[in-house]
Amino acid sequence: MKIARFGQVGSERPAVMVSQTQAVYVDHLIKDWNRPELEAGAYEKVKSADLSAQAPFDIAGLRIASPVARPTKLICIGLNYARHAAESGMTPPPEPVVFMKAPDCLIGPNDEIAIPPNSTATDYEVELAIVIGKRALYLKNESEARSHILGYSISQDVSERHWQIERAGQWVKGKSFPTFNPMGPTIVTEDEFKPDDVRLYCTVDGEKRQDSRTSDLIYGIDHIVWYLSQFMELFPGDIINTGTPEGVGMGFKPTKYLAAGQEVITGIEGIGEMRSKTKAS
């Protein structure tokens, strides 16, 4: 199943894709794709329903919203691709590096990315996102992880490197500006997607910047979910950004940071693409 949401900000409706270009609304079954509804069995309810009576609609011209509404947590794993750690001049970490983003920086896949005032170091980061489907706490081993995953999506972990690196403290400061996490266009459910060796890429104004595969992950999907569950409770709808591969703007010499008026295309094989325009705040 490909889970989606459509509509203008504040009027989004939950939907399911029935083809590459068409979807059906499911708000006769659930209120939204969010934590309360997922905890109440929204996925199972929609999956078991006969949607043949629902009129499909063309998605062309519609705003695609983030496929999860108001997640409790937006968790990120840093330095999790071997070649990205190398370009950053850092040793691969002995345990996953974990930080948070403000959940309200989540936006739709094609919404505009607002570059903060006076920023000259706003960066792009394509990431595979895990979406939790069932509460997870103190998982006994990695083999339990997949049963707690709803599915996978694309995240653009936009980062302001001055606030992330040059200002003392935790990375969250450079990660939580408004619009700093486009996500979508859908969640591909766990039963329909194999995340362990897929291509992910990012281009800026048509120039290829990132092009790698999830097989370069230092810590894989199962380990990440198991590890996080050892010290925080994961809830349905929680999002985990699993890390970015090499090719970020910070890694070029000279650097290639984002400027207003550019187009950022972020894609993952088997999920789709996001197209984000940048603008000045």
C-alpha cells in the first residue's frame, strides 16, 4: 500500500494511491494518517476495506502533503553512511549518532524550502525515512524491528551548517528551522518495500550531488529501530531519518550550499521523487 495525504495546509485528507497518477480518499474510514488513528488500527482498517466503490481522482495539480500528520517525534541518525563519514573527515561512530528535529518543520514533498535569514550554509541531505507503525520499547533483538515498522518514505533533512556545527551545542539547532524536512510523496508499507539496498539521490538545479545506495549504511534499518527502542518509546507515526550519503554541499571544495531560487530533487528507488523550490525567508 502507498499511503498519502492531499490538500492545502490545514485541509489535508488521507488517501491511498491506486496507480502512479491516481488515488482514493479514505477519510470515510479514518480521520487522518496520524498517531491516534494509527494506534487505533488505521492501517489495518484501510488495508482490509473494499475501496472499489471509492472514485479515484487524478493527483496532478493537487498539493501533496507530508504522508504523516503531526508526528510525535522526528528522530535522526547522523554519520550513518560510510562514505559520508569519510567526506566529513570523521571516524564512523561506534554507536548510532542520534539527534532530533522539531516535528513541526515537517512539510509536503513539493513544498518550498525557506532558507533562513542571512544563511549562507543551508545544506541538503537525502534520507530514507522509517515510519513506525506499532509501539516499540525495549525490543529484545533486531529481528523484532520490522514488525514495528509501518513503511518507508523519502526525507530531505535540510540543515543549516552554521547553527549545526559552528555554534556550540547539539545539532538540533541547525536542523529545526521551518520547512527543514520535506517528506513524501508517499509511505510505501513495509510489506511492499525492501529498504536494504536501494538507490537514493539528490540533484540541485539538475546537477547530481548525491547518488548512493542504502547498502552503504553503517547501521541498518533493524539495528536503528532496535537501538532507539532501548532508550525511548517509539509510537505509531514517529519518523526516523536514517542518515545521508556522501555528496552534501558541505563536502565540496568550495562548498555548494543552497541559495534561493533553486530546485532540489530528492529521490529513492521504489518510492518516488520530491521536487522542492528554495526561497528566502
